[in-house]
Amino acid sequence: MGAVPPAPGIRLLLADDHRLVVEALRALLSSDPRLEIVGAAYDGQQAVELADELEPDVVLMDIAMPVLDGIEATRRITEAHPDIRVLMLTGSDWDVDSARAREAGASGFILKERSVTDLVDAIVEVSTLLMAFSGRRVNATI
């Protein structure tokens, strides 16, 4: 009898048009044993393509990106892959964009001003079918 292998981590795809943001997120999030960074996209179209290819559990998606914005990328990902959760990570207006993100199928929305701990908590929440909108934890109706 050998040791039990560790449970697989939450497979995470990063999507942001700023390479520095992606690299910073990769460095910060890869230290958490619950998370496995499987790829990075630098525009919305690439996020859709990588979601198709890599089938992550969660996509951490910026809203304002070139080629295809994060809202439309989210819509395409969630329509094609209902089991993939999208967590919007943005510095933009909470009220307007959180409503648009929900309509597109996002499972959660978090502002870039939050802490890394809050971000990891939100990733874990959406990966376990909990909603992370409005800072409340409510059972998802997806």
C-alpha cells in the first residue's frame, strides 16, 4: 500500500490582456495547493479557444480585453461548457458589469482591489457551485 495521491487541484485558466497581471496572478496563485494553473489567455478569443482545449474548472476572466471582451468570451464559454465556471476579475464598475457578467453566465465577480486571500476564496467558491456575487455566499441555481 502506497500513499494516497493528493486530490487534483482546481484547474484554472487565467485571462487578462496585461501580461504583467497574468504573470503576477500565476506567481501568487500557484503557491496555493488547491489551484493548478493550466494556461493563460491574453484576449477573449484566446480564452474561448483555450477553454475548449484545456477544459479548466474555472476561468479567471478580465472584462476589458481585445479581440473579444470578457463578457462575450464568458457567454461563449458557458454556453459551450456549462460545467466550466467563470469568475470575473476586474477593476471596472461593480454594479453595471456584475449584472452583465451574470447575464453572460459568470459564476462570480470580484474586483482587482481585493486581497489574494479573497480571490482564492472566490475561486474555490465558484468551483464548488457557490455564487460569489455581492460578497454573499448563496447556493447556485445553475
